Amino acid sequence: MAKSTPVKKAWRSLTWLGVIVVVLLGTLTAGVLFSNATWLPKLALDLEGGTQIILAPQVENGQSVQQEQLDQAVSIIRQRIDASGVSEAQISTEGSRNIVVSLPGKPDQATLDRVKSSARLDFRPVLVAGGPTNEVVGADGKSTPAPSPAPGLQSTPSTKPTNGSDLAWVTPKLQAEFDAYDCKANASKTSSSAPTDEPLITCDDQNQVKYLLGPVEVKGQDIKDASAGLVQSSQGVTTGQWAVNIVFNDAGTKAFSDVTTRLVALQGAQNQFAIVLDGKVISAPTTQAAITDGKPQITGNFTETASKALADQLKFGALPFSFKVQSQDTISATLGTSQLLSGLIAGLIGLILVGIYTFFQYRLLGFVTIFSLVVAGVLTWLTISLLSWHYDYRLSLAGVAGLIVAIGFTADSFIVYFERIRDELRDGRGLESAVEAGWGRARRTIYASKATNLLAAVVLYVLAAANVRGFAFTLGLTTIIDVIVVLLFTHPTLQLLARTRFFSSGHPMSGLDPEALGAVYRGAAKFRAPTVPVPVGTAVRSSKEAARRQTIAERKAAELAGATTSSDRSTEGKDS
């Protein structure tokens, strides 16, 4: 019963491995047949090409673009793209003004909108609100277009406004411009670069209401966090309406508290606080109470997708200025298929060299290494293809390099295990016992080695530039797969082979021939005479092999024992 336990464990491990492969393969197959998955992983910008967008910043008159602002914008855009699931994108500055965004493949419209949108968020008090058109209704009930502002109207406040809600901001000229403003006629126009210290005429994002707003009193840069979620009633029941929850920093909390404390005492449109995104009012809620905790909630006609997209944009901060898309072009691969083919050829050559070495060193036992590498390759292919489908992961040339390097790391695990088995055979164990004992010793070494590799990959992924992360990711992924293969395939396979007559008998071609390995070695620098007569040449080779396998401490002990023996023999000669 005890002898069958390792066999049962081996078949159980191989069964689990088969289940994993079947699940991964079945999931990918279903994705290919019923979704947009592909059998091969998506390629990154350097191997496939993609879309390049050049953004030109729009600033207020007389202002200049600072390098610090450009760097901040690059960081925010990179975070937005990462949040959308697109990997291997490149974001950089061009000269001292423009920002260049390069996306691999054909990004969807939602991703393009994330990049193009400046997401400048301002909070302005409402001064006047009205209908979407420039028509006025006369005493006879007929609508006529509002007249254009007459020249010479007063354009500056007669008295200095005391706060953002002061109606002194509404000069005769501004009132006339508001009356003549038509939301539909100005639907394509935005005022994201409008001065923050002056009033603004704009409409809501549905072009249903037009607003005359006061100056900016709370800026989007003061947003600390934002998240999408369903609105809950006071009883804790979900209403089914999507909203964006905002958390301000200390400065934003103080400013928002001061404004809402003022607005709650006002009536009509002046009680509203407009939330302006890229020059459009996305919400203008009435103020029911002063919000002093810095945690307001934006509600409106949000879908789940729209609320999450807005939350992502706001969470990463409002950009220091708005942008205008200067150009959007399709770009070719910087490296192309020839470099990818070269990388794959290099990997194949590495695999062949590993195979030659293992067959030379371990004879037919090398087939276990080859099959283990094949299993690792299948798991890696399935995993990367699934990541490409679900998370838009893209394989770059740096990632291909990580896969090539992983071949050597993976083979190293098998070599450690095989050598531990050979050590046990040299100590006089049978093959089945040597496999179990060798696994117990090799497992600790493999775990320690792979933990170090995984830690290095994680640190490299966190600290390295974007184009190096592909290497770190594939290196870490293959490290995990390596451990799975050793546990669920390599070790169980050797457990089963150890019970076959070919390997257990120590056939010379098995790579586990006790005589060729010097199985007469007993450890602690002691040797025993072979129990079975062997040819002189074989015995010499076995002794030399055993001596070569000694540690430094064992070799010194053997030399000391030899010197003592020689001294004793010399003393005996003198006494005689």
C-alpha cells in the first residue's frame, strides 16, 4: 500500500495539470469562437504599430506652457490609459509644447476619448439659468430670436463683486450675450480654456439648459479621489442610478465648504453650484446643506460606463490645461515582424541547445526536460493569449526577450532536481527512494531560486520604464509557471519513470546508471567496496566520479584520513 502512494500522488498531480490546461484551452477556444479573442497574443507598438495622437495644449491668453505642467499631463494621461487596460502605450513630449501619445493596435473609441479629453473640471456658482435657445417670448405668445448685443453696452461690473454668486457680475453686455446664446448652435464649441476668474456662458452636456456662471471657486486639481457607484437612499436601498463620488483634499474641502455654506442661503438659480467638465455643465445640483466633509456626489444621466470613465478621469486629477487634437495618424511598427522572427529563432536555438546539453548530460532522461519545457510553453502561450483577450495585454520585443531568458531558468530547475537524484543514487539508494529524497532536497533550492527570480521581476516591473516592464512581466509569469510545471509534471513524471524497468535497472542510456555515477560513495569521505564485481576500468571511473562529486569539506576530510593512514603505516614500519 505504501509503495503505491507516490504513484497515486503522481497521477493526481498530472490530472490537476491536465485540468488546468483543459480549462485554459477551453476558455480561449470559447473566446475565439464567441468573442474577439485570438489564438495568438496581441503585439505591442514596436511589433505591430498602432495609432499616434499629437495633443497641443490650449492656454489662456498671455500664458505659457511650463515643462512641469507638461510632465504632469503626461503622467495623468499615462494613468488614464493604464486604467483603460491598454498596455505598452508610449506617452512623451514633443519639443516644449506638444504631447505625443502612441497606442498599439487599433484602440477603441472609449480609449481614444480618454486620451483626447482634457477633463478640466471646475466648480462655478450659477448666476442665471434659461432655455437652450436664443428666442424670447413676447406678450402675444410668439417666439422671436433675441437681438444681438447692441454695441456700447457696459461690459464691466459697475460695482466690484464680493463673491462668485454676486449678480454684479451680470453686466448689460453679458446679459445680452446670454440672451442671444443658442446651445444647439454652439454645441460643437467648448470653453475649457476660458478664464477662471471671469463669468462663463455655456450649456449642459445635453444642450437642454444654458447657464451664466460665476468665476471658478473650486478647481479639479483639489480632487483627491473619485469613484463610481450606485446611489443609495437614506434607508440604504440602491436606487439604480449611477453617480460619481468625489473626495477633496484639504484645500478643496475648505473651499467647497465655504461655497456651499453661502449657496444654501440663496434662492432660485443662485442656489445651484455647476460642475463644469471641459466647458460643459455635467450637473448643476441645488444646495440643500453645507457640505463640510469634502465628499460631494455627482449625479445625472449617467450610465455605468460613463460614470466609471468620468471617475477614472477625475481620480487621476484634472489636467493643468485643455488640449486640442493636432493630428491622429496610423503608424507602422518600429521593429516589425523581422525582429520578432529573429527573437523567435533565438528562442528556438536556445531550446535546441538546452536539448542537446540535457541529452548529452542525462541521456534519455533529457526527454523529461524537453517535455517539461513544452508543457511550460503551452501554459505560457495560453496564459498570455488570455491576458491579451481579457486585459488587452500586448507582447513586446522586451517581453519576447523575457520568454527566451526563461528557457534557461526553467531548465535550471530540472537540472537541480536531476542532480539531487544522482546524489542520492551515489549514496546507495534505489531509484524510487532517490527520486523522493532528491525531490525533498531539490524542492527547497528551487523554491528559493524562483522566489528570488520573482522578487527581481516584481522590483524591475515597479521601478523600470514602460518599455522594460514587458521583460519583467514575462519573466515573472514564466517563473510562476516554472514552479507549476516542476510540481505537477516533472516530479510526477519521474515518480512514474522510477517504477519502470528501463530506468530502475540503471540502464546506461537512462542517465541514472549507478556505476557510471559512482554509487559506491557512502558520504563523509568514506567509500565501500562494490558488492558486485565490476570491470577494472568501470571501478576506476566510478571512484573518480565519486571523488569529483565530493564537497570541499569531504575532500579535505579524505585527504586528512589518507595522511593519517600513511602516517600509521610508516610508524608500523619503524616499529617492526
